[in-house]
Amino acid sequence: MSRVPFYNHAAIIQLLDELPAMNDSQRTSTDFILLRMLSAYFLQERFGLK
């Protein structure tokens, strides 16, 4: 994820670390953000985007 330049790597790690403490509503609200970040990561990996 650190190779995707438009996301703050430290903030992503912090968000992922906080997931276990979140309630269902909070986790649901982060689903879209996490899906978007994961999609960007896989596109970057697959196509070598920079």
C-alpha cells in the first residue's frame, strides 16, 4: 500500500489497527473507504500505475 502515492500509509495502518475496537456502525462506514483503497492498490499492482 505504500506504493500507492495518493494515500497516507501511516493513516491507513492506524485505521486498520482501530477496526477491532469499532462498533458495527463504525466498521460499516469505513467499508467504502477500505474497498476504494484496496481497489487502488490492486490496480497499481496489476498495471504498474504510478
